[in-house]
Amino acid sequence: MFKMNLLDKYVKKYIRMSNRELSHTIQSNLWFTPVIYVFFSFLFVGVALTADFQYELGKHMRPYFSVDYSLTQALVGTLTAAILTLTTFTFNLILLVFTTFSGQFSPRMLKNFIASKSTQRVLGIFTSSFFYMLLCFLFLNKETAQYYFAVPVFATLIAALSMGTFIFLLIMRSNGSKLTR
């Protein structure tokens, strides 16, 4: 009974908000943008698997572009671990910034940092990259190995995007630029 009343009170708080206030509250949440990016990574996995299995891209490639099962498994498995490590390191960096900000600046600065689109995009790109790699790794199958082409190529491109995003984050931090734009 107590939990239900607490849930009702929580839900009623959001129902009473205006559309603009509700939109601002949701978008300033740290997880709003990453969840959207993860949803698009699920769609991207579907596109890659459809390109490989329905259109059989791997069979139509020239021999020097062919990707076998062991290479695909090694590539996607390694990139899954690497992206998870990169994401963890970035979360650690952001928590370090939170700790520094909380001791030296006002609570409003923390809220602005969390609501920053740049911060949310960086976390969204890393999280969605990890989910793409993980889902592709789950769908790898030795019997369908001759069809793989889009999965490893997209995995490589997504890893390059993640690395570029990480470099962008480091450059923004080293220049002392604000991530609240």
C-alpha cells in the first residue's frame, strides 16, 4: 500500500507538469539521449543483419573483401570489450568531473553539466556502440559465416566513431571548453 501511494505521488507530479516543463525535465535527465541512441543502435543491428542475411552481401564481395567467421568473431568480440572499457573510462571521467564540480562550484553547475547535450551525446554514442557490438556478437553463427560483411564493416566504422568521440571529449576537456553548449 505504501509503495503504491509513493508511486502515485511520483506519477501525479509528472502529470501535473506543463508540456514544456515535462519536456525540459525529461531532456535534462542524464539517460534521455543515451536511451534514444541505444534504440537507434537496435535498428542499426537490424539493418546490418538484414544486409548480411537477406541480401547476402558477403557472397557478392570480391575475395579480398571477404570476411570469415573467425575474423568477424575476433573483431566484434574485441571491439565489444574495447567499447565497454572506453565507456567505463568515460563514465569514470565524468564522475571525476562531478566530484570536482561538487566541491568547487554550485549545484547549478552540476545540473547544467548533466543537462549538457554534449555530455549526453558522448554517453549516448558510447552506450549505443556497446549495445551494437554486443547484439552483433550474440548473432554471430558459424553456419551463416559466409554471409558476414555488413556486421564487421559497420562494427569497424562504429568503433572509429566512438574513438573520434572520445578524442573530441578529451580535446574539449583539455581546452577548458564548456560542455554546456
